Amino acid sequence: MWTLRRAAACGAAVVACRLAISGQALDVVAVATTLLLVGALVAVPFALALVDPGAMRGRWWLARLGWWPAAGCLVTSCSFAPGAAAAWLAIPWLLFTLLIALLGVLHAAERGGGPAAELAIDAGLVFLAVGGAWTFASRAGLSPLGFVEPWPLLTAAHFHFAGLVLPVVAGRASRLATGPLGTLACAGVVAGVPAVAVGITAGARGLASIEWLAALLLVLAALAIAAQLAWLAARCERLLPSALLALASLALCGGMALVAVYATTTWLGTKHLSLLEMAQTHAPLQVFGFALPALWALHLLPRPEPIAQMQIVLPWLGDRPAPQAFADRPFGPEVTPGARGVATDRHECELPPEPPGPPLPEGPFRRAAAAARSYRSFPAQMITGLRTADPVVASETVVARYRMLPGLHLVFAARVVEVFDGAIDGTHRAGFVYRTLAGHPECGVETFAVEKDLATGRVRAVVSAHSRCGTWLSRRLRPLARRLQLAAGRAAVANLRAIATGADGSARQA
């Protein structure tokens, strides 16, 4: 299988061949074009390989496959002068970067927010789409916001490195070198990259102080990243990754020193570095001294443990759930009933009664209880269990696929903590209790039960829960989450009634 690492190696060969035969004059446009191709053909797949989960999830498979035609079209586009032909050939790369941005948004949503290190990586994936948009503008000969060449081309190259590589390196380094400095570095780079874009736009309109402040923010964030890389280099026992990290740290400091000089002298109106000199010094130093060595070193270091999260499945992109990812996941935080922020829900529905005494072998109680014990309480078009056991057993991990919207499914899991089927105090109860696992949008316990009063024959389905928001995102969307949660509870007891009465029409499959 063609991996992203192999793609980066092939991209490097293509860039080297193009440089060998191009014979272009060493001007700003030629340097920027080369840097853009190094970013798209080498840095992008190399950085994505650090983020790629490795599983054959549809959208990541599409990204691995889609890089090849998109990169090929971009190389061909850069062989034409800006215009209609070059623009059409740049569209596949724009679409590829938009797909990568979608992956970043989905990855952040799957975690429900933080931590800062992962948010920085997600932001880098989103920022790449800005580079794709400026690449298209440059190839089409457009002048966005009044900027003319070489600014669109330089901005395109900038977002392939400072936009993607810098946040990815910051996030991965912060995962390996934990501490408050990493959090500050990640927050600084996430804020600094768009701030520099805003600052340059403001500077072109005479607001040089805004440009200087934005550059200062990114410089400080980059210096924090350089400090982390130096810390990792000092503690790495292997020579090659240690040397690469040290080189990347020094190059990042040197490159940021040039940025500070350029931004400060521009602000003061006493320029000492021209745009061509920055393109010939700062840019190669950051690309070949920082970005590529840092990415190479991080590939040689141990991969951090994945953050617990749910899965967002987009069937129209070929996504498939990966229930095996939940097998060994720990429980989420405990929930205390009655505590602040904890919701208590109880949904009941009367089922057809039975004669007093033990449940009938084929009566409404047993039909509903069999469905509840098999995790078929919810309507199949809403929630289905990705499981093979029937009925559920204690300690089983139950993975649920929730069809939130057409083409948008959520996959999360809970673990069975109790299974019951017997009479206590004159009531026969059958069902189970599970507790949500880490990464679930809700923390808590839920009970699915069918109850029969042995004295009166009254039968009812009960779904009850104690829960609170499990992620930052679910807390921000609490009204919507509660509405969906309550709707699911009501649908479950209604579905158990339909099963008990035979109104569901046929046996359901889990």
C-alpha cells in the first residue's frame, strides 16, 4: 500500500528532478514556487503521516489516495504561467486541502475539544486549506485582498509550512514533552498563524504596528516550540533523532530572529531585509533546517497514545466504524446522582399486561426483555449495537452507532456493569446497566429494564439514566445534546412496546 511516507519520498524526488532541469532565474517567484512544491510534495504528506490514524477509515484512505493526482496536477500547474490552464490544474490540490481541513474539523469534534496539543494539530489541518486557496489564487493570476505576485505565491507556501507543519510539530512535541510550556506554545501557534495573516493584510494598508504585534506573537510561540524540541533532543537516547531535533530547534530560532528583524524594521520604516532576501534566507532555513528535520525526528520517536474519543462516521466518504478501538478503553469519570450538572432521566411505557405470576415464556414481558437484553431497545434507524453477543453479558463493551443525521453517524461505547433477570420484592426485572467509557459525549450510567408486577401482572419498560456532559463540545452544545438524549430515551421505551406487541413487524438484527 502506498503510504504517506512513501508519498513524501516520491515528492522529494520530483522536486529534485524539477530543480535539476528547470534552469530558472533565482528571483522571488522561482524561490517561492520551489518552496510551495517542497511543501505540497514533501512536507504535507510527511506531516499527515504523523496524524494519520493508520486504520482504513474511509476519509483517511481517500486522503492517502487523493494526494497523488492532486500533487501531480499541482506540479503540472506550476509548469504553466498563471492563467486559466494553471488554475484548472490547481483545483485538485485545492479540493485535497479542503478534504484535509474537513479531517481536522472532524478530529476535533470526535474528541469534543482539547487538549491543546491535539487542537494545534487539528488547526494545522484546517490552515492547510488556506494554503490551497492561495495556491489556486496564484495559479489563476488573481489578486486577493489587493495582493499581487509574489505575495499570493509566498502566502501559499507559508501556509504549507507555518500553517500545517508548525502546528503539527508543536502538537506532537507537546504530547511528548508535557508541561505548561507546551500548552502555551500550542495556543500561541494556533493564534499566531492567522494573526500573522491578518497583520500582513493590515500592514499593507498602513497599519504596521498590527503586523509587528502579530509577528511577535508567532515568534514567541515558535521560540517555545524550539525550547521543547531542544528539551526532547537533550533527553533522546538515539543519535539521529536527537541531532535532527537540535538542528530543527536552532533553525527555528534563527528563522524567527530574521522574522523579528524584518517585522521590526518594516514597522520602523528602516528595512534592512528585502522580500527576496527573506525568501532566500528565512524560508529555506525554516523549510530545510526546521520543518523537514523536525518531521523526520518525530517519525523516529515513539508515537503518543491516542486520545480517547468517539468516532464520527461519514458513509458517503466510505467511513466504517472501528469498534475494536473501544475494547480496552477505561470508564469515563464517575457521576454522582444529584450533583451539580448531573441530569436524572426516567422513561416508562406500559406494555400489554400478563396474568399474575411468573412471566409467560412467549409473552410481552419476554419479548421486550429479550430485545432489551440484546441491546435492541432503540429503533434500528436511530441506534444499533455493533456487537455479536446475544444477550449482553457482564463486562461486555457495547459499541453503539447513532445515526444523528443522514450521512452523519456517531460511534461511542459503554461497558456493561450489571445484568439482571429475576424477582425481587414482588417484581420480576430483566435487563442490564452500563457505564459510559472515556470519549463518550456523556458521562454516566444507563439502565434498560422490563418489569412485571407479579401480583397484578402489570408490565412496563423503563429506561433510566444519571449523566452529565462528557466533553467540552457537548457542554457547549448542552441544549441540543439534552434534546437528543431525551428523544432517544422516549424512542427506546416506545420501541420496546412495539416489540412487546409485535407491532415492529419483524425480528431485528443487532
